[in-house]
Amino acid sequence: MAIPTRYKMNDKEKQLILKLRKNSREKIKNIASGMGYPTSSMYDTLHKLEQKGIIEHRSRVMFEKIGYPIRMIILLKTSHDGRKKVQEYLLQSKNINTIYRISPGLDFYLEAIFKNHIDTQEFLEEIGAITEITNANIHNVLDIPAYERFLTQEEHFQN
């Protein structure tokens, strides 16, 4: 995988990202006013960052509050020939929230969400039935002390 060319952000872009990372619900008008920029200029900056793929907007769901209290981190090692089949299976699984391809020594890092222990057990049995899985490390997430905190402090932008 090629490393993308680094985009050099100006101070206004850095400050906008910092403000949005701290509170993504903050109105652009308020951010612009607090930074001393016209609102239209800040919208232009936001759209530029969106078009370059630097910022994208998503909703964070508190799964436990809607009946999905079990969160697991699963690390998988697959056979080389079975990697694609395992990935296709994972992409179809309703319980997988996030899939990362990782290295070295393992192939996938998964975040899985479950309603109850029966669903958890059924998923783990299905994963175990895929012959291409050569190793699985399964961890229950007990708490999330920090979430999405990178680039929320000014010193994060220091080189």
C-alpha cells in the first residue's frame, strides 16, 4: 500500500479540525466567530477539507443504550489462501462494526457488537467453523476510557 502524499494544513484548517474534534456538533458560525473569520470563509475551509477526504462526518452510536451491551475486540490470523473468504464473511456479518486489516502476525482486528451472550457464542462458533482461521484472540471491552481523542489538543498539531 502506497503512503499518500501529506497534505500541508494551514492554521485555519488546523484550528477548525481542533474545534470539530472537541465538539463535532458545534455550529460553524460559532467556530468562525470565535476564531475571528467570516462564516462563509469557514464553510469554504470545511468543504475543502471534506473534498480532500480529510474530514468526513459520521454519527457515533452508543450501542449499549439501544440494547447492544456487549462489545468485543477480535484479532484473527487466517491462512493466506483463505484471507479473502474470511474478509467476505466478516463484511456480511451483522455484528461487525469495524474491520481493520493489520500486520504483522495477524490479519484482522475486529470490533464486534452483540445484544446478548447467545448471539456472541453463535458468532464465535461461526468464526470457528471457517477453516481459514488459524488463530483468534477474543477480548471483551469493559470500558472505553478515551475515544477519538487524537487531534483534540493544540500540541497534537506540533511536529
